[in-house]
Amino acid sequence: MQEARGRHFATRDEVDFVVIGSGAAGGVIAKELSTAGFDVVVLEQGPYLPPTAFGHDELAEFQFGELMGSPADFPTTFRANEADEAHVTGGIALFYARLVGGSSVHFTANFWRLHEIDFIERSRWGPISGTGFADWPITYAELEPYYTKVDWEIGVSGAPGPFDPPRSRPYPMPPLPVKSSGILLERGARKLGLRPFPAPMAILSQAFAGRPACINCGFCLGFGCEVGAKSSTLAAMIPLAEATGRCEIRAESTVFRIAHDEAGRAREVVYWDRDGVEHAQRTKAVVLSANGAESARLLLESASSMYPNGLANSSGTVGKYLMFNGLSYAHGYFEHPLNEYKSVQVTRLLHDFYDSDPRRGFYGGGGIDGRWQYYPLWFANAGLPPDAPRWGAAYKRMLSEYFNYTMMTNGHTTSLPVASNSVSLDPSVKDKWGRQAIRVTYHDHADDLAMMQFLLDRGKEILDAAGAKRVWETPVAPQTNGAHLLGTCRMGNDSRESVVDRYHRAHDVPNLFVCDGSSFVTSGRGQPTMTIMALAFRAADHIARFARRGEI
Amino acid sequence: MTDREVSRRDFVGQSGSVLSAAWLAIQSPAVLAAARDARRAADLRLPFDVLSEDEATELEALAAQIFPTDETPGAREAGVIYFMDKALGSFAASQLAGIRTGLVDLRQRVASKHPGADRFSALPFSDQTSLVRDIEQTSFFARVQSLTVMGMFADPAYGGNRDRIGWTLLGFDPQPQYEPPFGHYDAEERDSR
């Protein structure tokens, strides 16, 4: 366990801000607010791990999800439709890491900006029935300075691509070295007239800000980076927050209620420490950045006689409009070794299909990357074509033949905001604290499934054109789990239809801000973390201004 | 154990998604850490933690059906059985009862298919293969398969994957870091410039 290096506050001290969560959003906000001169306590449910805790142990760290917490401790229930009863499923319904740095520690580090179109699609395409399709209350131009801030403060490698939105400053460092999957994606895509480009990644290709360059070890997806080259908030933001002497990272602190006073203002944040002892941290204001599932859950859980539907939920939209992004997978087997287990998961991608196109007959857009994302155990369980033998000499031989000779294309696509897709409190299943488990209700919109299929087909064409000896697919099916947790406390100008305003302030509670994936109004095309961090820099900027002006 | 739990442990992952990797419901990562001393025990040939010699012999024969020894080493040489024993004594302890029930059932199947015989491991290899075909859809075999794959490819610190036999089979060469070029096609591209 890491020694706390920042300041220590007593729970009776009224601090300027309590930030709930230390991930992509919370880590940025804690650093920005403490740097701006405010006293900040960060409450994080997971442990504070040093980089030496991150290794390459696939069984513990990946298969058992050591960084995520045991599903026995934190069950999540799932149902496809509101009429169904939800159950704990065979897998995990919501993928996120529980530790200081949150999921920015274990993510793959694909780091796309949204495009200008993402913010204004409702105006562009009109309403889509059965959805809450809406424009964002902010534009790309308003967010751009903060995207650039992320590039230069977090550390992003990349090179300009043909479909990029405008940027005010170049990437701080060049792309990571291209892999065979990147070369093959380029070859196939170019034959088809498409325009692939280097993937922007939140992984350092050069030493930057006192952190070393990536050593190409290959263990990004699902793992923490032992050298700190992955630009998690744990590596890039938390040390700066602590160095201000005004920020305490209080790990293993599980918040279960935001308490308010008679005026309806947030007053205390109530949590359990690692031993289950209850504490309440007094504060002038709260920033909730616990992720798109946990933030909504905490607001619902904080219901009171004044706020019977949950805190900040007069609109009834807390927890609704959950969006996972679509994912589709094509696989190709090639003549020569790719050795894809080395280095980062993705080095090339294409955005030719980013915009929606009415000629396709449905709404949607996305990007395709060339990648390989297996580790030995995972590959042995799931990496072979569906008709491959599962045991015996033929299975063994095929594993040997395929492991270093395959790659994938991943299609990353839009999810429409559908009100019934949601997180809510499960009426019967409890977690290890005795809290109601998070219940997920999710069924991809028909347009989302059509878009997934569309990019799956394009991916197969690219692999064919690249010379794959064999191409197979993972059939598109409604998703039953997600790692991108978006939309559940959406931003908006109308307090009847959204949870927070354009500055992330809760419409109902003036000293409560919510900023993380839950703020998204539409899903983008996948890879939301860059936008979560940009929103966090922007939110912190405005929150600091409000605080200085006495407007909180 | 219910069939739903079995399917969780099966972590078959019908899709290529990380999201479909299977997850064992373990008590705590600390239990897993405790299993990491397995290598030492295996090297010293200490007695098995939870399996009897007889159970271990049967399970090892099943593992060898999944990864047979042919021109390359298989589950036997990789010491998969030591991984299994350690796992069933720690993070996979909840599966032990099901494994034992399955072994009893296997013995009955052996006896009914090969009158006079009662041990799977004593049958000729091809007869074992034919029996595995009979049980390959059972939850018992799914459990054995899951543990065997782990024992073959998990870090050798857990007692299996001896001498990195599993990793060598795949062509996975774990180094702390790599330098480009990584594979044939990026090397080819670099050379053509």
C-alpha cells in the first residue's frame, strides 16, 4: 500500500471540496482544484497501489480482475428489458477498476477526441424515435482547449489523421512504433480506398514530464503499467495533486451517501473506511466522479425526504440513457508471424465511417482499429475460430499455429441514448457492504446493432484485402456488459431533461457537481476516456471560478 | 455448484471481447497470492494439498487428453496437476466437490464401457479419448478443462506451466520489454523504406 504523501484533513474540518472517485475525471479534478489553491479530499473506494504492484500475472490481474474487485463482493445484476427480473450473470456486467486512478489505470489507452459532429447530431439528423437523442450543451470548440490540455498534461502520443477535428496545438509526442497489425490494417484499408492513420494513445512514446517512455511490454488492456508510461491519473495527476500539500487521497473509502442540509445543499459525504467504520467528511462542495455507473447509483442511494427520487434527480433521468458504445470483432489469420503479444494493443485505425450516413439506412458511425488483445490464457480459451477443436492434439496444434499469426479489427460504434437502458438499485441483491447492488438494464438499439454489423463487415473486407489466409467473425449480438459507462447523469440546459448543467453543476443542488462518463449526452464512437478527462479539466476550471467568486 | 456458476468458471468467451473473459468468483486476491508459492511445493515433490494420489492420477490423464504429449510436451510435462491441486486447495476450493463427484461418475462410465476396468488413467490413450468425447459437454469436463488451461498458461509461479512449456507452445516469449520490429510485417515495412 502506498504511503499517503499529501495532507491529512480531519473529517470535522470543512474542506473546500470532496471529490468522490480518483479515476479519469476525479484524478484530473483533484489535481486542478488543489493546484488552484483549494483544500481537497479525494474519497476512493479502492486501494492506493504503487507501480510495483502492477505485473504481468494474467491469472490474478486479468482473469480474476484483481484491480476490479471480486464479483462476489460487488455483484451486478443484468436484464435486457425493464419487464424482466435482473440476475447476476455469468460474467461481469460493468467493467471498471477499483483503485486510486480508477479505470484509467487498467484501460487500453485508446485516446480519441470526439469530433465536431458528435456534439450537434440531434440538430444534424433530427429526432430518432424511442431515444433521447440530443445535442450537447457545449460544442467541440468549447472543449478543444481542454482536449489540448489533456494532450500536454496527461501525455498523449499520436500524429494528425485525415478526419481529425481542429486542434490548437500538435501532439506532444509522435505515435508509438507500428506493429504488424497496424501495417496489415494499412495495407488492407488502402486497397479499399480508405485512409488509416496512427492511433492516438495515452501511452508515452517518449519520456515526458518525468515519466519514462513505453517499453512495449504488451500488457496494457486490463493491467496497470509498471513503469508509469500509461497516462493514468495515478501516474500523471495524483502525484501533482499531492504535491500541492492541499490534497488528501483517502483510499479504501467507500462513499454510500451524500448528505444535505435543510436548504438542500450537500453538506457531508458519508463513507466506510476499510474496516467498515462509518465516517462523514464535512465539505463546502462535492464533485462526484465515481464513473457512469457508480455516480448514478450514489445519487439514487442518497434519496431523502427532500429528494425522494434520489439526489439531483428531479428530472428522473439519473441512471437513465446508459450507453456502452458498440463493439464488433473480425479476426484474421496470416501467413507470417505478427507476434502481436508485444507492445500496445493498437497502433493504427481509421475513421472513414465516423459520420452517420443516411444512405446506410440507419443512424450510426464509428472507427475501426487493427489490434490483437489476447494474453496466453485468454487466447487458449477464446482466441481460435468458433469451429476449432477445444481439446486434444488438434487443439494444441492450432493454438501453436495461430497465437502469433492472428490479428483483429475492432469496430467501435455509437450507442443511442435509450431511456430504458439504465443503472438502478437492485431490489434484492446486496454487495459485501449490504448496499443494493447496481442493476443494469440494457438492450442495444436496432440502429446500434446495424452499425456494429456494418463495421464488422468492413473489418472482414480489410482483413481479406490485407491477405489474410482465413477470416472469421464474432457474430454481432446485443451486449450484456460494458466498459464504457456513459450518459447516466447527462448534461443539458433544461433541468427537466438532464441532471447537470453545462458546467456539470447539478440542476437541483448548487454545490454538487457531477463529472465523468455519466455526463455524456451522446456516446461518441468509442474510446471515451480522452473526452472524460477533457470534460474534467473544463469542469474544474469553471468550478474553481465559481468558488473564487463565491458562487457555490 | 450450479450450472450458472460453472459457466462463469468456464470463461469460454464466445466473443473476442475482454468483456466476455470469464471470471472466477474468488474470495480475495490474497487467496490467489497464497497459491503463488506452489512452484516450491512442486519442485520438492511434496504430497498434494487436497487431491489423493488416485484423484491426481485420473485428473492428470484427463489433462493429458486436453494437451497430449506428442512432438511437443503436454499437460503432464507442464505439471498441470500441481497447478490443479494448488488451485483446488485455495481459490478454486469451491470446485473440489464437483470435481470429486465427476471423478466418481467417470469411474462408473469407465466400468460400463470397459467391463473389468475402473480407472480412466489405466485405459489405452485412444479409449480415454473416446470417453472424453462422451463427457465433453458435462460441467465436470468444463471444470477440468478450465483448470487445465490455467495450469498450462498461467504464470509458472502457480505450479503449472513448468519450464514455460505452455508459453513455448504458443510462441509467447515473456520478456520485460521489447524493441521494434515486433513481427514480420512491420519488419518488412521498415526494410522497404
